[in-house]
Amino acid sequence: MGESKGEVSVTDDQDQLGFTVTMRNLQEKDSDWYWCAVEINGDDDDDGTSLYFTVTTGKMGLL
């Protein structure tokens, strides 16, 4: 199952109890705090965390 809005897509892996967020075509101006959360049982008590992304120019590669 997946959902895409512009340059962001979310893929749910229910077998592994996880999900993947993919962000494409990021630019340095996109460096900022982002909030990632999971809605549990349809209530307002989300479980999540904030992350700071730093986007730099360079060659794409794996670490």
C-alpha cells in the first residue's frame, strides 16, 4: 500500500510493522525540522518524533 503527494511517497509494510517515507528532489532550502508520526487506533494520540534534515548538494550515493 502506498500514497504519493508530489515529491513525497509513503509505503506501508504491514508484515514488518513499518513504513518507508521517500522524499525526492530535495533542495538545500528544504533543510528543516520534519514531524513523522503514526496514528494509532484512529484517535488523536499519535506516536511520533521530529527529525532535522540537512540537505546538501553533491553526488548521490550510498553510505
